[in-house]
Amino acid sequence: MTKLLFLLTLFPVSAFATSDPVTQLDLTSHWVGYFALILFALAYILVMVEEFTHFRKSKPVILVAGVIWGLIGWVYASQGIDHSAEVALRHNLLEYAELFLFLLVAMTYIEAMRERQVFESLKAWLVSKGFTFKQLFWMTGFLAFFISPIADNLTTALITGAVVLSVGSSNPRFVSVAMVNIVVAANAGGAFSPFGDITTLMVWQKGLVEFSEFFVLFIPSLINFLIPAAIMHFAIPNEKATSTGKVVDIKIGGLTIVVLFILTIATAVSFHNFLHLPPVMGMMLGLSYLMVAAFFIRKIERRTQKDGFDVFRKVAGAEWDTLLFFFGVIVSVGGLGFMGYLALTSEMMYASLGATYANILVGLLSAVVDNIPVMFAVLTMNPEMSLNQWLLVTLTAGVGGSLLSVGSAAGVALMGQSKGLYTFGSHLKWMPVISLGYMASIAIHMWMSDIPFG
């Protein structure tokens, strides 16, 4: 211990922070800038067609992120400018590290609950009750809306989508419409909670919106879900779904893990609100709750079986492709921002159009491009906006992805899960109806927040 303290004294405080001014070159009209834009566009095309190519989305964006920053480093080195690019990249890496650790804890809990059959038990209960298709349409929709604020919209969509497939595989029309409803509901539910979507999490961690302030978006989010659902309701056949009668029991410790996950969320919120520490520190403390509980669950299970519950297998089961995809996106967008493109975009959108129209446009862009790079770009631009405008862009980025099936992780996942019953085309048919919900949710938020129309 004495040796460790001695070694720490050898590192001055300046080794961990720099006060040197950062020199930033405008590369928006340089061939390096053009080349970086082309590379990022090509990488994102590969991300969008992942469903067909099976080329994992993390691979192209990580490759492009490395090339973009390599080009930036080369330009700055050739100009004799030291450390500026390094400081900027370290800032991006810190932003990613906080997001990575936060998501890793949340994903580990979700994996643990999945292994303990918490979600499978819920699915079996719903399937066994013999509800009508119309009842299941609304039940899966409301479940998606209220589960996604705690879990994420991707996990929520997969759980409720599995219920729809289990009971409605003989009725393709029901499956198709119900999955459109689930995508809309999961995205809407994720928009009013920091834990519901990556975009809301990024806004919260940035300190732009406090935890309790997100719930102002509850009514606009609910409207976004209810209007399309009320219209799609008439397309659902009024038949009784097939019941399997299957019962699935939750494994030992399953409900305990659910309680610990809720406690972990409360810890993260408390660290942020009361201790003024990064919420990720509260999440890491919450991971220790699971690790301690896993020790006792494992001891109990090993009395009756050879291998018990192993928390480190749950960490390994996290969505690593998704986590690495976020790395590539954040570092790539950060590089484009350092080149000057985000300042240029901010000037074009927020200065020319104004905050309201720019924020509505962000939602429309999220239907085509994943909302994560779009929101990260907005956060990096950091335009001068009121709290209500930050809530508006949080809402539009969250629910805008519902306009197209490829606009959100929930839609892409269900297209893969449904084996052709829910497709891009089947979702596109309902786009006018979903657009009504999108515009109504924006209008309700603007009315509630006294944001002027026009």
C-alpha cells in the first residue's frame, strides 16, 4: 500500500487534466473533411442494411471512427499543432465511458432477469389466459409503453413481440398490426424516462434535463401511442387467441433481482440529484447489489445442481455489438464535430429554422437515421435552448423513430423476430396514422409548455 501511495505522488495533477487551450481547425472545406463525411455515410448505409447483410453494425462504425481520428491526427501533426486533437478525443472517450458503464449495468440486470425467466413467466401468463386478439393488442401495447421506461425499448419490444408471435402466428394480419403498435408504444414509453432510450439517457447524463423533469413528457408520449393504436384497433380481428396453458415459474432469486434493479435506478438518481455525482457511479454501486445477491443465489442452487447462477456470465451476455456500435458512433460524430461540421449544421438548423422547427426535423431524421448519432450531434452542437425545447427534442428523437420500421432498434429487432410477418412495407402502410400521433404529441407538449406555435 505504501508503494502504491508513493507511485501516485509521482504523477502531478496536471497528468490527468490539461489547461492548455485547444486549437481547432476548420476542416469542412478540406479534402480530409469530405473524405470523412463519405466514410461515415458509407458506414451508416452498412448499418441500415445489417438485416440483409448480417454484417454487424459495430464493425463499420468502429473502422470509420479510427480512420476519421487518424486523419485528424495527421492534419494536426502536419500543422505542428500538438495535443489539441488528443484532448478532444479524450473528451469523447470520457463521454463514451460513462454511457458504456451505465448501459453495461442495465444490460447485465436485463440478462439476469431473462435468465431467471422473469420475462418468460410474464409471457407464458399472457399466452395462457386466452384473451381475444383485440385485448392482446391493447395489453401488449400498454405493457410495451410502461415496461420500456424501466427496461429499454429494444428489450421491451422483443418481450411483447414474443407474446404476439406465440398467440397469433396463425393470423398474420394480427401479428403485423400488433408489432407496429408495439414499436410505437415502446418508443413512446422510452421518451419520458432517462432509462427508456439511449437518447434520453444522454440528455440526462449531460445535465440538461433533471430526472423528474422528463415526466413532463408522459402525456405527449401517451398521446403519441394512443392515437395510432385507437385507429389500428379497427384492423384487429375480434377473435379469441389460442391458449397453450403453459406455466413458467420464475427461478430462485428472480424477483429479488427485479427489486435490486429498481433499487439500482433509485441509487443512480440519488447520486445525480442529491450527491451531484455522475449517475453512472450509482449504477456501478447497483451492480455490486447484483453481484452480492448472485453469490447467495449460487450457493442455494449448488445444493441441487452442479452450476449455479453466475453474474459474470450475465455481463458476458450483454449486447456487446450494441455497446461497441455506440463507441463507433460517438467517436465518429465527435470527430466530425471537431472538424467543424456540427457547428455548420447547428447554424443551418437552429439559427436558420429556429429551435422548434429544428427539433421537429430532428425527429424526422430519426426515422431514417438512428436517433443515437442524431441526438449526440445535437448535444455536441449544444444550441442555446430553453428546458422546454430540450424536452421537445428529447420527445421527437425518441418517438420519431416510429415513423419507419428501420428508425429504431425496436423496429429492426421485430422485423428479424417476426420471420416476415412484420416488414418495412407493413409498417409503412401505417405511417400516416403514426404521423398523426407524432404531430399530436408535439402539439400537446408545445401547448403544455407554452412554446409558441409558428
